[in-house]
Amino acid sequence: MEIREIKLEELDTKSFVEEKVSEISATVGDGSAINALSGGVDSSAVTMLAHKALGNRLKTFFVENGLMREGEPQRIVSLFRELGVSVEIIDAKKLFFDALKGVTEPEEKREAITRVFYKEVFGQLVKKSNARYLLQGTNYTDIEETVAGIKRQHNILEQLGIDTQEQYGYKVIEPLIQLRKSAVRRVAKALGLPEEIYNRPPFPGPALAARVIGEVTPERVEIVRRATKIVEEELSKTGAFQYLAILHNDKVTGIREGKRDYGLQIEVRCWESKDAKVGSPTRLPHDVLEKLAEKITKEVEGVVSVTYNITKKPPSTIEAI
Amino acid sequence: MEIREIKLEELDTKSFVEEKVSEISATVGDGSAINALSGGVDSSAVTMLAHKALGNRLKTFFVENGLMREGEPQRIVSLFRELGVSVEIIDAKKLFFDALKGVTEPEEKREAITRVFYKEVFGQLVKKSNARYLLQGTNYTDIEETVAGIKRQHNILEQLGIDTQEQYGYKVIEPLIQLRKSAVRRVAKALGLPEEIYNRPPFPGPALAARVIGEVTPERVEIVRRATKIVEEELSKTGAFQYLAILHNDKVTGIREGKRDYGLQIEVRCWESKDAKVGSPTRLPHDVLEKLAEKITKEVEGVVSVTYNITKKPPSTIEAI
């Protein structure tokens, strides 16, 4: 099926919302649906659309995969509670870390996360809830990149020939599939979501697993989680498109209290971009860069070196994995 | 033996040179000595001191270990020929690469290089030449760092309890051992060496092997050699203390002609420092950084990502290995 993009300039948010709400109502009928909320702009917009369409017949879950940022599950759940949407947290940390054990190749990591998410976690939830539909926030860029073979986005299924009905026992509904990120943001704003959500920098599905080069263990995720917190605190005011910390697998020589310390390296990336198709490193002042390095090497145990990405996309990608 | 530093402000280059020349003459007597010239300021100054002291009884070798920068052996040899010092190139590439096969731990790499250099290469040369002395440019910082346990400098032997007489068949003379880098530069200038040498940024002994994280193979050295050439061309005019390119072992996702390209990453470091004891990343303009990334990703095959070090020493070290 060919998917037609709705460009930002032709988007009428009010009629888009009305149209999608009635499409969801019509598809789900008097059945029920579930969806996963990550707190990103895509899944947040989908949650609001489906909530408008289905009310209590929508069950929204926050999957705690152990790969989220500090305090994220609680923050997102309470934010949606204020909007009248109740969200249930599913603790699936063990399932994800078990699946990631010993996996170092990026595409295999993505595959493991996709499998656990759709099959183990959502397969079970669907069975328990009797829902026949899963709503998710796949957008136009996800499809383009996956089809082009750049990287397998975690939420792409049908376009890769995965029959969710047969394999997982439910059908997938993707109301945002014709929109790029900037259009999704506008829809999210129209849906009454707060700026914290509609302007939120992208944080892709595999979450901190995409920020760990090499094996993803709870300990290594905790290291990149701490670095991520510092990077987000220091760079949120820049207005950059996306900013991230990456834990490398390579170790480098450092020095602590006059002694050799063979330690870890964190790479910081901060991007100027409209839609993630192309991007340039933000020209951060050197004061900001040095402060970042100082805080990370001081506050994140084991880190002796911090670098800053200076390569554009292409030939880089936004994330390292 | 306690070594006393001669500080820059108390250094009288003329009397230092005279003193060292007569010390070398007295020690070697009517015997002969050999030395290895790498083209760095330390070994260049030693070559000139020993040449003044011993004339033709000094045999100077340039050890081609396969880890040197592009065109380096030829350039250094012809430069010293103009100064009246003849230098013989020893092709030891195979010995070094054989010793480095499968070695990934930094200290083991250094140890392998040290062993090949002093035992296999110089042990043989000493036997053939009947020389009983090896002159080398160990300086005060090398000793300090090795004794402090920060990193094993390739040229530190006696201080680590290595008896060269017993193990390799020769004694080591180290005329620069009381000087830090800036003092060595002043002595090198006083010895009539050209600015290209006396102001040359440091390029430590393990050479490009210290710029390759993971296994050091001829192919991987060639990649970092090309990146090093670009970094040196672009940054030589900055007047920075030292600048380098490091090939990482980690691979990162990139994109080429719309397709996923899982490729290599180069880290660039550029340092402001007086004596390598402490240092700060040079605050290079972002234009310069982006140009570096563009040239490296365009001209060095397989590289999709370039980063810039933003961490001070400490807790970083100048080199990564």
C-alpha cells in the first residue's frame, strides 16, 4: 500500500483530528484497543486521538523496559492522569534485559527489542484484555527510513511484511502514518498536550539501548542514563532538534589522582534538523562543551573521556546505533 | 637513582650542550654507539648531541615499524642528511605487525612494541655493529608518568627495573632525562635543528599504534594514517601543542547514498598544553571542525563519523591508548 504524505503546509489539524477520531471509532467498532505510551510526541498524540475515539475502551500502557530515562515512567503517567487518561505501568525490565544479553550488533538489538515488545509484552496484554487492536504512532519518516534500508525502526511491522494478526493476535492502527515529525507536533498541540510533550526532542523506541554501543546490560544502561540526564539538563535550553549521550564500548586511557585509569567514553551529539532526514551538529559554545565534559566525567562513575559529534547527517545518522 | 629536573628558567642551552657532549664522549670512550631517530624533537636532539660527541662512531637508524605517518621515514632521513648526519632506514614492519597480531589491550600493545624495538631490532643492530651503547631521548615527563603508573612510555627501561646490559646486550644513555619538553625544544633549537623539528608536535613512540583502539593491523594503521594526514594539514596552522586522529574499534551506523552504512569512527583531539602534564582541548572554530569531519568522511574509506574530544587532561590523557 502506497502511503501519501500530508505535508505541513496542507495540514488542517482540526479536520485531521476529527477524521482520525472517527476512523478509529469505525475500525474498532464496539471492541476495545490498547496502546503503548512512551511519552514521545508520536505515542502521546496517538493516545489522545484514541482516547477521544474510544474513551474507556482504550487501555493505555507504559512499558517499563528498563531502558527509559531517569524518572520517566512516573512523570509521563502523572502528566496523562492530569489530562484524564489513565495509564498502567507494565514492568518488563527482565524480559528486555534477558533478550539483550550478549547481543552487540545494532540490528539484532533492535530486533530483540521489537520481538519482546510486540510479541512477549503486547501479545500477553492483548490476550488478557481481549483487545483486537493496537494503536501506535508510526510516522512517515519511520517508514521511509525502514523501506530505504537505513535502519529498522522498532515500530515498523506491516511494511516489513509482518502480519501482526497472524503473528501476535492483533491488528495495528497507525493514525499518524502520513505525517512527518513537525506535522505530528502540530497535531499534538491541537490535541491539548502540554509543550513539554509537543515540543519534546525525539527519543526513539529502543530508548537507551540505542545509546549503548556493545552489550546492553542494566549497569551500562545506568551509566548512559546518568550521562543522558546531564546532557538534557545542559542542552534543553539550546532549542536543538535532538541531543543525546552515547556510551561507547571502546575503553580509553585516562588519569585520576595521578594514576592511570582505563575507563569509559561518552559521546555527545546535539542536532540541528527539521525532520531528522538531514542534520548538522549544533555549534555549541566551547564553554558549554567543556562544562558537559566536566560534569559527565565528574558525576558518572568510570567515565574518563567525552567527545562531541562533528559530522553531519549524512554520512552520520542521528543516533549511533 | 633520583633524577633532578632542570627547569626551563635555569636552563643555559650552550653549557647544557657542551656538558652533554663531553659526558657522551667520556662514557662511550673510543667505542661506538647507536641510536634510533624517529624525527621527534627528543630523538632529533639526541642525534645531534651524540653526533657532535662521536662523529662517525655514532650509527643512527630510522626504524620503519609500519606505524609511521605518510612519507615520514624519507622526509626525516633527507632532513638529517642536509645536517650532515647519515641515517639508515631499517625495515622492521613485519616484526612489529607480527607482534601486534591479536593484541587489543593498550599496555600489551606498548609492551609488544617495546619488546620488538629494544630486543629484536636493536638487539640485532647492536650485535652487528659491536656498539655497546644505545642513546635515546627519554625526558623528564616520560619518567614521571611511568613511575606514577599513568602509562608505560615505550622508552622507559631502567626505571622499570629492566637491565638492558643483561637483557639486550647494551647500555642506555639518556642525555635529556632532566628536561621537560619545552626545555628539549630549546636545546634542539640551539643545536641548529630546523623549526620543523624543534617545534614539532609530539608523536609518541608507539606512533600510529597508539592511535588505533583495538587490534593494530596494516589496514587499520593505513586508515588512521590517512585521517592523521588530514588532521595535520588542517590543524598545523593552529599552533596547538598536539593534534591527533584516533581510529575507534566501535562501529556506528551511518548513511551513504540513502542506504545504511555501518562504519568506522575517527576521534580528533587537539590540545593546548605546555608540557603534556595537563591540557585543554583547543577551542577550534566550528567551521574548522565541520571541515575536518567532511574531509575525513569523504577521503578515508569506511569512516562515517568523526568526533572531537572535549575533555581536559586530567581526567583524559593526551592519547587514547
